[in-house]
Amino acid sequence: MTDINELDTPAVLIDLDRVEANLKRVQVYADSHGLKLRPHIKTHKLPRFAKRAIALGAVGITVQKLGEAEVFADAGITDIFLPYNIIGPAKLARLKALHGRIRIAVTADSAETIEGLSRTFAGSATPLTVLVECDTGMGRCGVQSPAAALALAEKIANSPGLALGGLMTYPAAGQVEANAAWLAAAKHALTEAGLPPAIVSNGGTPDIWRAHEVAAATEHRPGTYIYMDRYQVAKGVGTFDDCALTVLATVVSRPTEDRAIIDAGSKALTSDTLGMTCFGLIEAYPDAVITGLSEEHGTIDLSACTSKPRIGDKLRIIPNHACVVSNLFDRVTLISNDRVVETVAVDARGRVD
């Protein structure tokens, strides 16, 4: 095996031992609370990790785009949840083709989405499972009240080619109580109307250790937990020792005593701050501050450091947001004990359709 310092940069390193520990930790938690786990693959985009999660007990996977679903279906994953409004004939045709191959479910938050799905699947031997997407505080997609959730659930149940699966939400971080109350009210409304939801799908990594407090939920869809990142550490989900993804970069310039430039900019580290300052944590120099990113350069303020890197030194950086980094690289390097195991293609990278 190769030492990681022999790798060309910028490069993404994935610590397999940390991945395994993260997968097991969350699966044990879900099992202990009677929650089904349906991990989101957006963080890693690698079928090998989806298969490992399923082997450990996950019931299937979550994807965000049809392109991702197609990649993972081709890799042999047969139970996929796509919580997205599928709009337009081209995408509906692709969804129908997938439905003929695997078990796939989607969401809807409007009558227009449901009508398109019904036109496509009417007459199918097996109906398409559709969940009502609920906005429980995130302010993105989703019906705006439990009453609206019931109205849409009734429309799904009465639409040819469709089967009502239940309720789904992607909640705002830190709003566990509000999310729990919203879903409980919606579940009650559907149950009273004779449409008890078989699935109530909750999601997100930031509040993963409180997922059991959302009593109505039957499953949880965490994504970033497999790698962790600086944002998840800030939210208390784990520690920097749990972070499995790092970006390896080289110091290419030291224009001043207190400034270093690395060969990793916004195309390697992502410009996401997620409300935090700077653009990642440098493991060997925690007092250094990545103050700015251009496309191919990262600027580091070293003024608070007692020791400082030199030109040619390689730095491992924990990014703010691991999911975006996965989509920036065609290949990632799998490591164990700081030694290279294998370099692999990111199979679903760039699948935004």
C-alpha cells in the first residue's frame, strides 16, 4: 500500500475504519429505538457503501435524483426512496422504467405532481408508492399543514396507478419538538380519515441522536453520518475523530510569513460555510484559518500558529460540508491507518438529473 503523502493533490481521502464505525454506530442506535434506517447516498455516491449499510441492517437507501437511482439500481440496490417531485414526461418515463426493475417510492407535495404520476402509472400491474412531503419547518418543499397533508393523501389514494405510502419530511435542524408535533398531528389526521400512514419518514444527520423523540416516525434517512464533517461536529453529532472524509492539499505558496496558499479552492473544498466561519479545519494546524477560496486556490491565515507549514507540505482538511466535496471529484482514495487501500470512481458523481 502507498503512503497518503505520495498522492497527488488535491485528493479526497476516505478512512474506511471511520466509515465502518459511523455506519455501525447509527445502525445500532436505530435498532435500539425500533427505527428503520434508510441512509441517503448523497454524501458518498458509492454503491459499495450503500451495500454495506444494507448488510448492517438498513432497509434500503434514499437518493435525491433519478440519475442517482439509476446508478444504484444498476449496482444491484433494489429498494430505493426518491423523495422528490418528479415533473415532466422525460423524467416520468425514466421513473416508470425504474419502477419496472426495482421497488421505488417517491414523494409529492402538489396536485400537479400527483396528476403527472397518475397519468404515467395508470394501468400498471403494480402501483407506484407515493408519500406526501411535509414542510415541518425547513421552508423548502412540502405541504404547509396537517390538513393539507390529509387532502393530498386522499388524492393519492384515489388516483389510478398510485398507492399512498405515508408521510415524509426533511426537518430543520434543531427543531425536533416542532417536527415531532407536526408529524404526530398529520399522522392522526390521516388515521382518523381511514388512511393510516404505513411510513412516516424523517431525515437528517444533525439531530440523529434525537430521532427517537419523533414518535410518529417509522424510519430515518441520515446522510452525512457516514463521513461526518465540520458542520456535524459543530452540531454535536460526533467529533473530529469521527470524520472519515478529508481533502489532501499541498502548500504551493508562502507569500508572507502569515499566509499560505494551497492547491484546493472552491472546486475541492466547497464554498459552503453553513453558518460557520472559514472553510474547513486543517488537522495538523487547528489554529490556522482558511479565510478564502478562489476556484483553484485556498488562502490560509497562519498568524495564530506557533509552527507553520512550508511550501510542499501536504495538509489534510476536514471540510465544512462533505456531501458537496463528494460531488466535486471523479475519484476518491480509500485509506486505512493512513495507508492507501484503493482509488475508486465516485459512481453517481454529477448525476443531478
